[in-house]
Amino acid sequence: MDEPRRQRRQITIRDLAARLGVSKTTISNAFSRPDQLSAELRDRVLEAAREAGYAGPDAMARMLVTRRAGAVGVILPESLPYALDDPVSGELFRGIADACEERRLGLLVVPGGVHAADASTVGAVAVDGFIAYALPRGSRRLEAALARNLPTVVVDEPRLPGVATVEVDNAGGARAIARHLLALGHRRFGIIAMRFQTDGYTGPGTRERVEASSFESAAARYAGYADALAEAGVDAGTVPLYECAHSDEAHGAQATRHLLGLADRPTAILAMTDRLAIGALSAARAAGLRVPLDLSVAGFDDIAAAAHVRPSLTTVRQELRLKGYAAARLLLDAPAGGDPASTPPGTEELRLPVELVVRRSTGPAPAP
């Protein structure tokens, strides 16, 4: 490689500042805080940098000086391919990205799933704080994040003393949608559940697995259903329950085939997510059942597909993008360098409301 090109790559911020007769801060601002400079000065700095082959302030050096990484870490419960494919995670990411864009910050994803990196990776990544999304109780990766003594916000679960949490009213939403179906005359239900444990189990659920649930959202939604059913004199313990290791359409269809094969077939299915409910609609159609004439199906989340599937899905709407945005703002507004318990007063637990959305997938219970 020729000498001029090697020299151009080695130019420093000090060299460029001297060449232009400005401060090093001015050079740095041209790259990272352009709003601090006039458009004319910024253009002059960037043009000179381009001609000199200067790509910008050294990221590692800046981290050493500012003690800031310029990125937020997001710890996921599932693999990255699953998260990217999942509409719920996707909307949550958009909300987090909205807040990070406002602060000109990046995102670093720490995925879960079978091939997840061990907890030591969480201790090594360069981030200014963590958003932990829907992790099971006792998660080693969350423990490793908290040990970093960085601002940390939990989305959905698990709730921990002194750690800021953003969640939705899972029990209230489940209660509302079960009451809706009860008001339509349904008394024979089937429940398609998210996972209660991390062991990969898919199959008929049990009270023991519910009571020992490692996932608070699934337990809360089940409790909401149970409360509403009890009000109508229906014992939730007698309602068929099918647990799914993954919240997707294939598992929802599998669960529905099981429920429809029971001797006392349900007239209404309560699915804990929209993707499970959409799978239920597919299985019902394959079985020759008319929704909602023969079978009502209800979901939870109100993903975009819920309004477009046929029949359109009755569900519980949660503001997923807002939830991600709120979590990121809690994180970014937390005192720098403090422990998780140092989040601003009144922000430790933020519970967002939910809304029942009635569409065409639910109707009156069929005549006996």
C-alpha cells in the first residue's frame, strides 16, 4: 500500500483541528452533535475530513473518555430469528428504536433461545444500560445484567424490587375478553397458553405448571381468565388447557386440534396471543367449523394481522410500540452510572392500559 494512503488513514482529530484552525470539540461535534454547529461550519469540517481521509473520532477512545458506549442492550427471551419474525417483538423493537433515535444511540441485541450465549456475554458487551424483555424468573442473563450496576429496565417480567418495570395489565385484559365471551353465552371453553416453564414442553397444561410458572405474563393472563370464569360459576380447573412452547401459528393450530378432539368440545377458545389465535382459526377452518357460528376464538396483543385475518380477530389491544418506547425512555432518563434501584421516583413500575377490541371471530354460543 502506498505511503500517502497510509498517512491519510492515520490522521488524528488533533491534526484536523489544527489544519482548520478550530477546536477538537468542533471536529467531534461535526460528527456526533451536528446541531451544535452552523451548517456552513459543519460542511467545511466534513469536507476537510473527507479530503484528509479522516473517518471520525475513534469510538474506543471516546468510550474511554466519556465512559459511555453509545448503545442500549436488549436481552431477548428467544432467538434473534424468532424475535425478528414475531410481530410483538418487532413492534417493541420499533418503540425502543424510536427512543434511541432521539438520543442518537445504537441497539445491541443479546438473544436467547437454544443457541443463546451464556450469561458471561452479558457481562462483556459495551452498553450504557439494559432492557430485559420477558425473561423467566431466575434468569441468569438478567442477574448478569444487574451485576453490571448499569441502569436496567424490565419489560413485562420478571418484576424485581428496585428495578424499573414496564408492563401491561395482563390479568385485566384476560378478564375482559373472558367476560365478553361469557356475555355471549359461552360456558365450554378451551385455553391455549403461552409457555409456563422454560423446558420446551408443549401439550396439555396442568394446574401445577401454572402455579409454578416462571413467566409472570402467562400466569397473569391465566389468572384473569380464571377470575372471569369463576364469576360465572365456571371452575377454571375444569377448563381444558394446552400449553405451547412457542407462541406461533403452528402451535396454536396444534393446540386447537387437541381441544377440538375432546369429547366435550369447547364452543370458545381463549388464546393468550394473537399468533396462537390465528393458528386456532386455521385449525377450525380445516376441521370444517364456522367461526364464530360453531366456535368463537379470541386472542391477545392486537398485532396488525389480527384486523386482516378472516374472520377478523377479537383480541386485547396492548400498545406494543409505546411499551418499548416507555421502557427505553425510563432507561435513558435514569441517572448515569447508578444501580438499578436509582431510577427516578415514581417510575419503578409503569403499567400500561389495555383495551378489548371486538371483531368478527366471536359470537353467541351455538345452541346445545
